[in-house]
Amino acid sequence: ECTEVKHYIVFILTFCYYTTLPQLFQRNTNIGSKRNWMEEGLFSSLYNYGWKPTNETLLEKSETSLLASLTEPYQLEMIQVGGFAINTLKMGPIDAPPLVLIHGFGSGLGQWVRNLDYLSRRYRIYACDLLGFGRSSRPSFTGTTVSEAETYFLVVLHKWLEALKIGPYTFCAHSMGAYLATVYLLTYENHNCIKLILADPWGFPEQTDPKKPRSWKYSLAITVASSFSPLTALRAAGPYGYSLFTSIRSDLIGKFEDLDDPTVFAKYIYHANAQVPAGEDAFSKLQQAFAWAREPLIHRMPSLDKKIPVVFVYGENTWMDKQAGFHLKKTMVDHSIKLVVIPDAGHHVMIDNYDMFNRVMRNIIDEL
């Protein structure tokens, strides 16, 4: 009952955030405008320093605490590309085969914390916070189309990869990151990617039965989720945001019980998403009903360079549709496409069963 009450509180706060109160103060509630009434003007001090219990310093501290669990040496660097700072982690022998890691929606480079030690002993790792996420720059997104949203991420991603000045690399990307990595390879021909690993990818299947009758609760949830940035409720809840977040995603604590502070990952994810949204707003133009892409990759991926082997890695219990991967493996007969299912893992396959994921990654990368 307590959790249900918290959910109602989040809904009420979100409703006030975007409707009643903005109208009272005649503020712009358009999602394309990144400075809403709670982030500017008369109430900026209350929002930024009181109601919202986070800032860039707390995000950086939570990232440092999370990465403190690593045993291998690593380097963090803000790489300047195109006028923006991209938070970058480098790890592993400089002369080892390069492995580029791209995180999923609502996350950052810290999501690979369970994999970095193991993989860095054999590969040179380059991981980043995508533009608009984590500790990277968060320029406002004011576009309205899928193309504009993809461009928001990919132009800077391309410049970042160029700035790394690395040789042929393996691309491993998770969820939304897998979508962006695939579109990147479809868009840019002058890349050095020699293998693409899609970890529980988002954005591949078509929306199933969009006209099928749904319950009013489902319809309301989808309408709300499609009306504004997906994590607005987290920020609207202010000082109650973290407790609400952990009550809904208590598994993020349970999966790190072996650490001195089991809450370290949950705190990192909270602070990464309680900041002013930017990449999140761009993502909102890529998705429909949250779970589906407006331009699903199942129709676009056949244009991928045939020289790039692709491996889909799904969690056995994921909420993602594995059938899209099976379909592409069956139909893209002139491409090298494989599919692996990790047991005892859900969508966060690199965390849920990280031991097996790490071994699978090594086998995939080392395979000729």
C-alpha cells in the first residue's frame, strides 16, 4: 500500500509540474523548451537548491564511489568535441584491441562497472556518457523529428570516436545505446568498427497490435509516458525522488549487495537522472509508447555494411522482444548475425549475470 501511495504522489507531482502550476505562472510547458517554470525565474533557487536534492557535484561523487569498486586502474577524462564535454573512461592496456562501450537510456558509463575489470585485462576500453546523459554536456534539444533526435546524439558521438584516434574497434552498446550504435554505423561510412555487439537492444521491433483494446490504466500510463520526458516524475518528486526510485527499483540495490555500500549504483542512477533532462528529451522523439521506436531498426538494419558481424545478446528474462533479433538473423542471410541468450538475466544483462556476460563478450570479441 505504501508503494501504491508513493506512485500516486509521483503522478500528482508530475501533473502539477506540467499543468496547473505552469499555467498559474504563465510558463512554457513545451517539451522542446528545456527551461520550464521550475528551472528558471522566480522559483529557480527553490528548484535547483531545495526541491531538487542533486547537482553535478553529487553526480560526480556518486560516480567516483561506484567506480571505487574497480580493482584495475582507469582514467576519467572530459574530452572536448564540437564545443561539448564528453565524460570518458579509458581502461586497459593501451596496445590491446579497442572495445567501445555505449550505455543505455537513463544511465551512464558507470553501468558497465561489473564488466570493466574483467574486460580491461584483455582489451583497451573506451566508455562514455552520451551527450545529454551522465556527466557529459547537456545542451537543450529543441527538435521535433526522429532525424533531429538521432543527429543530436550521433554528430557528437562521431566526433568523440574520431578524437579517440583508435584503430579497428568492437562496438558494444546496450538498449537505447544499441539503437544509436546501429544508426551510427548506418549513417557514417568512415568508421573503424569491425564488430557490433547489441546488448539487449531497444528499438528494433515494430509496435505490436497498436490498435488492440487496452485497459484504461494501460492507456493512461502510455498517454502520460508519451506526453513528456520519461523520467519527469523522478525530478518532480524532488526530495522524495530517491526513495520513490528505490522503492520501485529495489533490485538495483539487491544486485550490489556484495559492495560495501549496496546503494551505490542506485544513487548513481538517481543523480544521473535527476539533472536537467536533455538526452532524455531527444529520446522522447525516438520513441512511441516508450517501448517502441518510431522508426524501428528491423526495417533499417538490412542496409548495414555486410563486412560488420553482428551479435545480439539478450537476457533470458528481458522485456525486450527477442523475436526481432531472430527475424533479422533468419532474413539477413548475406550478413553474419548471431544471437546469444544469457540465462538468469533481464534487460540489464551486463549486471544481472555479469560473470556469464563477461565470458560471452570475450568469446564474441576473440572469435575471428
